[in-house]
Amino acid sequence: MHKILSLTFSLFVAIAAHSQSSGIRTGAEQLDLLLPKLQDKRVAFLVNHTAVIGRTHLVDSLQKRGVDIKKILSPEHGFRGNADAGETITDGVDTKTGLPVISLYGSNNKPTAEQLSDVDIIIFDIQDVGVRFFTYISSLHYLMEACAEQNKKLIVLDRPNPNGSYVDGPVLDPALKSFVGMHPIPIVHGLTVGELAQMINGEGWLDGKRKCELEIIKLKNYTHQTPYTLPIKPSPNLPNQQSVLLYPSTCLFEGTVLSVGRGTQHPFEWIGHPDLKDQPFQFTPISIEGMAKKPPHENSVCFGVDLSKEKTGREISLKYFIQLYKRFPDKEKFFIPYFDKLAGTKLLKEQIKKGMTEKQIKATWKKDLDTYKTMRRKYLIYS
């Protein structure tokens, strides 16, 4: 016990420095609460590159402190966070720690009974961005399901939601359930990962309405109104705070033939297409290792909009989506089938085609959003 609980001075300094800069203490930073729970336990981690304490990865820190870590479970973009969006992640071994890495973004999304047979507790620590189609929360769902089926305990180390100050967007139609939309929640759900895990359990969304044995190490000094700038990019194509704040609105362009700026240093901030020649802004997507190996419209000049300086509000904006649809010359080719999965409804595409205004479209979301907000209150940990 003494070996595990003995924290080095340098770790305390790193935690203190980060905490003082943000005023928030994440679940991972509270090792005084976590370490005793891991004593004499066999542990697995569903984590990626965002699971850090100061500048040190959580797994690296706990391995040095004698925690019996059996394996890493890896989400989209990989354990160290350097794989492209949608790129298949394969099983392997982490060269830094020597730990086996099991991919949950390849042949299987849910850990098997065999993969968890030598584990007592699983730790989830991934920085989310508060948007329904971000696949880390889909991996959380399948992990909870596996834990419920195999009687394993799950500990969620909570982190702030940078888009957690509002709720907006259409609520997912269950008929469109997919890995980019697992739950009947709006695009911007207004929950931390810990709160969402409680909702998944409480609403019976796991297969067979099972419940996972769940414990959350809660954030300190955090409310949903607390501004929070991510200390590390959550995925290769969300490189800065502006892209994170625009993401709930601009990711919908992934369901069209337009470029969202993949293959540039401004993904989800630059939107365009080679045929939008009446737009003054232009950019050329290129192959960028670790961000976009084969971006849409690679090496072609795209014309569109630069939103890198755009002021973001506490709502989804459809302004530029509607504007660029109207300006696109061949409207029959504007949408691709993926759009309905992202939107979580077949209605939004039809509303845009009919020429409805943003205000009119948002009015159709209100009833479902009000119902969701009432449900959401049951699971809030933070005001």
C-alpha cells in the first residue's frame, strides 16, 4: 500500500501547476482518491493521449507507482492519439510501457469476455468535447455494456466539457443509431462523461437494460458555466479551442461533399469546395501525416469561408451551412448519406432543401429538447 500511495514531489508540482492555471481539478488529478481503489486490483484502462496529469500520461504515472496494469483499451485515433479519423486501429504493444493494447476501433467495439478475464477494474479517462457524434462516448457505452455483462467495475475519471454550457440540436432518432450516435440525446448534450455514464445507466440504454457498476471521481471547482480551454487537443483534427467550439456546428459539413478543412492546419474552421468559386476565401487541402493522409479534395483549390475568427455562441449555428447550400451549384450532390447519421434525423436535410430559416428549423427541435433537458437534470453532478 505504501508504494502505491507514495506520490513523488514532481507529480504534486505538476498537478498543482495545472490546477492553479485552470482552477479545476480533474478526476485523474485526484490520485489520493484513485490509488486506494486500485490496491491489489488488476486494472485495465480505456484511455488515449488526453489522459494526462499535468504533462504525464496517467498510465505512465500509475505504472511507475506499482499499479497492476494488465492492458490498454484503445478508442478511435489510438492510445497515443496519432491515427486519422476513421482509420482502423489494430491490436499491438505500447512501446513506452510494454503493455498490450486492445483496439476498440477495428474488428470489435466492445471488449470481449476473454479480453477482460484477467481484469478487476477498468478506468475510463478520455477528454470529450460534449457532442453526440464524438466516438469516445460510443466507446464508453460499449465498455459499460461489457462491464455490466461481465461483472466488472468501471471508474470514470471525469473531465470538463468545453461545450458543456448549453444544450442544442435535434435529438437522435433511434432508427438512425450508429457509432456516431448511440443515444437519444441532442447534438450538444451538455454533460460531462461522468454525467453521461450515469444517464446511460439510469435510462436503461445498455443492452438488456443492464446496469454497470459505476463510480465517478468527480471534478472539483467546476460548473457547466466554467470556461475551460483544453490543455491538449482531443483528436488530431481538433487542434485548438476555436475548432472545438465550432465543431458542433461545422461537423455537419462532414455529411456533405464540402471540405471541412481536413488537410490544413484549420480543420472545422475552414469550409469550402472547388465549385464555390463565388466565395472570396480559398485553401488547398494536402496530405498531412497524423491529421489527414487522404483529405477530401486533396490538392484542389477550395473556395468557401474562414471561421477561425468567428465568434462562437452557446448554440449550434446553421448560418453558414444554409448559406453554402444556397450557393452550391449542384444541390442534388450537396448531401451524402452520412449526413442523416450525423444529424440524427432525416428531417434536417429536408428542412434545408425546403429553404427553411435557421429560426424555423430550431423551432422544430424545441419540444424534444425540453423533454431531454428535464431528463438531463436527474443526472447532473455539477450545477
